[in-house]
Amino acid sequence: IDFDLILENIKDLNSLFGEGISQIEHTPRGARLRRPEPFPLTLYQNGIVVGHGAFRPYQHPATQQCLQDIMDGYLPSELQPRYPDGV
């Protein structure tokens, strides 16, 4: 696993999806600016935790697909239905 590539691509994805940029949230009384909630991805020596989910070892097929998506420069496919505009 190329951790340097993963970290580099996560930084690129964060900037692509507007890290640190506020978004307009419409309210019943108008609108307000809000910052998107960060989505944690924790890398360990022997696996990952995506969001607030369970620990997943690197040998697990879903973990391998998630990391491959990131190494290819894409938002992990498992997150696309939940975050169609990125996180």
C-alpha cells in the first residue's frame, strides 16, 4: 500500500471538494453559511476505519477497493451514493 500516494490523493480530493469553503444552507427564515462536516478516514498499520464504522483490515476486499479508488484519485465508490457531491 502506497501511503504517500493515498495521503497526497486525499489532499487533492479535499481541495477538489472545497475543503474549508462554506456552503449556503437554506433555512425557513432565509439562509446561512455552514462548513461541511469532515468525513474521517483513519489509517492504521493493519487496516482502516471509514467514517465512524468498524475497523477493516487491509486484506478485506471492500478495504482494498476503497484504497484503490483513492490511489486512482477518486472518491471511494462506497461513499458516492451517500456523498454525490463529495465530502
